[in-house]
Amino acid sequence: MKNPLDSIWGTVICGLLLTSVLYNIVHYLY
Amino acid sequence: MDFLIYGLGRWLHIGSGVLWIGLLWYFNLVQVPGLKAAGADGTAPGITKHIAPRALEFFRWSALSTWLLGAMILGDKLPAALLFQDKAYYPIGIGAWLGTIMFLNVWGLIWPNQKKILNLYQYAANPVSDAEKNVARRTAFLASRVNSMLSIPMLFFMVASGGIFRRAFFP
């Protein structure tokens, strides 16, 4: 499997997914 | 005093952060693909000699000043934010952790490896082997891409941790 960080779009998508995961965790605990 | 820390401090923190993350995105969006193209027509030395070292100096020092100014704004609340001791600190705590990881990536991985790649400082007189440069290039590249990825949630939590934005995202 290719490393998603090798492409700009893979990096942006990973960043958006991480934002969504962290936001939901903080929102759930808040 | 409040004006200095929360007003001037925040202004400088954001300005410094714009310089840092702006250069990070410049490296990822412009310089890396630009160097690939320049390598093909033999013009890469112009970038690696005159552009990249200058950009890296602003990059690493703005990373440090951004982190220090952020720590100054949080002041005695820094441990509480990093340890998530109060619900109100959850958003800025996440932002501060992401910023801290990114700062450590700059000074611990990107800068030491870029010095090897570009023959800077102690490597100017004693360049490393091509094999070692290739390892350094891959490490610096991945650390830079990790920071680009982390910059997305970092900016979200920095913005979402203040004033009306916090109330909008975390009512």
C-alpha cells in the first residue's frame, strides 16, 4: 500500500480525517 | 500587562505562525515539486543554494517563536491545557499538543536532516555520503508531510478554541 503522505491530496485527506476524529472526540467529552 | 500578553502576544503569535505554516506549505506545495522539475533540467542548485537555506532559517526560527509566544499567551494555564485539566482547555489543549509535536518535528527531524541534504553548517566542510543524504531526504520529506497533515487540525483547534468560535463549535 502506498503511503498517503507521498501525495499532497493524501496528506490533505489525512489531515481532514484527523480533524474530524479529534473534533468528535473533543465534542463528545466537552 | 494583559494587553501585552493577550493583545500584542496573540498578534505576534499569529503573525509568526503564518510565517511558519506559510513556509511549511510553500515547501510542500512549491519547493518539493519545483526541485523535482529543476533536477530534470539541471537548475536545482540555484534553489538548493540560494532559496532553500534562507527559507529554512525563517522556517525554524518562526517555529520557535510561534511556540514560545503560544506558551506565553497560555502562561500559567499551559500545564492545565496540555494535561486537559478543564473542559474549557480541551480545544486549545489539542491545538497546543499538535503545535508542540510540529515544533519538535521541525527542530528534531526536518532541520537536522535538511542541514545534511543542503550541506549547511557543520556539513558545509564535511558533506555526508549520497546514501546518507537519500535517507535524510526521505526522513525530512515525511516529517514535513506529517507536519502538513497536522497543520490542518492544529489550525482548526487554534481557531475553534477562542471566543465565538469556541461557542460555535463547542457549545
